[in-house]
Amino acid sequence: MKSSQLAGAMIAGVLTFSLAGCSKEEARESANNLKEQTQDAAEAVSDSAGDAWDATKDVAADAGDAAEDAWDSTKDATSDAVDAASDMAEDAGDAMSDAADDVSDAASDAADEVNKKAEEITK
């Protein structure tokens, strides 16, 4: 949009010189007006470019913050998963130990029963 304003100002200046058949002083005044319009348009383009750069920096900073937050969340989730797996392994080990104790107790009880029956038979 700013470049179209600049082009329009230049075309207006050229048309003014060619169609008006103006005097040297009028030509200078028109040239000065054209110069001011061109400077204003260039200033507007520069301001727009600065605004675009600032917006780009803001978006990049926001993206960096989002990436850092995602990384932190990933580390937390991984840590939680490792803790859960460790707890599950510990629980499984405890259950296996309890089952082995139960089997040992049952075998001991069975052996006691066999011995008791054997004593009854041999009496």
C-alpha cells in the first residue's frame, strides 16, 4: 500500500509537469511537494517495516517460550513414567515374594500333614 502511494505521488508529479506547462517556480514547488510526498511515503514504509520486525521478534520469542514449556512438560511426563514403572516393578516384586512365601507355607503345611498321616499309619 505504501509503495502504491509513492508511485501515485511520482505519477502525479510527472503529469503535473507535462500537462500544466508550468513556470520554473511552479515546477520547483511541485518538485518540492513531490519530494515531501516521497519522503513521507518512504517514512511510512520504514515504520511499517519496523513494526513488522517487532511483531516477528515477538512471535519468535513466544514460539521459544512455547518450545521451552513443551520440553519441560516432556521431561516431567518422562520422570513420572519412570517413577510409575519403578513403583510397578517394586509392587510386582513384593507380590512375587508374598506368593513364594505362600507356596512355601503351603508346602510346609502339606509336609506336616503327610508326616502326621505317616505317624498315624505307623502306630
